[in-house]
Amino acid sequence: MKRSYLSAPVCLLTASLISAMAAPIGNVSAGRRYLIAAQDLTPWTAGLFVRSGEREAQVSGWDRTFDYTRLAFYIGYDVFTWITPYVLIGANNTDLDGTGEGEFKPEWGFGMRLNLLHHDIMDPTLFEDTILVNASWQYSVSQAMRKGDEQEMHELCAVLTLSVLNEFSGSKLYLPEGMALFGGPIFSLVDTSGADMKEDYGLVAGLEVYYTKRISFYIAGELMGKDSAGVMVGINLSL
């Protein structure tokens, strides 16, 4: 790797990843997985994530802020070094009445991640970091609870992300391989009977820690409108 300090990416205004209720999976730092890239490990990836938050909607003509919690596992395969289709299964607890009395229902979905740019910023510039540009989309199906009844819920989500990755050198007993600030815009279109989301666009920002080239952990905050916020934590694995 490169050096023993984390440079401050003060020029980074955005920081990116995933979003609102169902969202595309996290990024990878490995160069072989990019359209403009380097070399690396295995075509298989997998991961786990938990997402929880609130979303504004009109439910039967009334303004509501409802809660959602999602737990999911995904697995993907690189059909090309920079294109990764994936499938996911999990559970979703969405209570459209806003009473907090929902229950977890099965969820399934599929999507695709595109790793578009892997660019090193070298000396003698101010930073010695790596710029990552990723895009992804995801479609998922689950059940939402409304007035005690189950309603099918579909979501189409897309995101374009920018990351600034700083790699470390030194003992791996004390330091990870690298850390990345990420952020970007997100689009989330939810279709369920009797409920219309107030905002379909938002922003996500967070931090990803690459413990090794095969394992990364991340935490992200989400904003979909002034009263719609959430948080997501997860782990990505190269198998």
C-alpha cells in the first residue's frame, strides 16, 4: 500500500453510497473491478447490511412519516471485471401507518454495480489518494403493513457515487488497508397501494474501512427530504 497517514480530502464536497429504503450495495476499492483499472482477486462478492430510518409519504391523502428496517444478504458475480450483477434476500419491516407496530416480511431483489473509474492521485499533488466512481441500480419486492394488512411494495433504486480512498502502509495489527469517504445522489421510486413518497431523490454520505483487500465495513447516513433520514451499516466480502 502507500503511506502511514490519512490525508484530509477537504476538496470532497460529496461522499457516497446507498439510499433510502432499498438501495444498491456498497463499492469496492480493488482495481481489477473497474472499467479503467488494475489487478486483483476473485469474481465473487457477498455482503450483509442493516438499514433503518424514516420516510415521508402521503398515505390515503394524509401526510405520514413511517419507519422502515431492512436486513439483507447479497451475493454477486463479476461478468466483466467492472460489472457485477447480484441478487439479495432478506427481511423488511415497513409500517405505513407510522404506529411502529409492523413486522418483518421476506424481501428479495436483484441489481447491478458498475465500477467506472479507479484513478490514483500521485505526487507532487496535495493528495496521494484514489478516486473511485461507481454507479448501481437495484429492484426489490417486499411487503408493507397498513391497517394490519400486508401490501406488496416494489422499489427501483439507482445511485451514482464518488469516493476518495486513502490507503495505508504498516502493521495490519493496528491499521486497516485503507479508508474512504463516499457520497452522492440517490433515486428511490417506491410503488405500493395507497402510499405516495414525498421525495424520490436524496443524498447519502459515509465512511468505509477496508480492513483487508477482501473485507470492508461501512456506515452511511441517508437523507430523503427534510424529515426523512436513516442510517445503514454493512460488510462487503470478496470471496
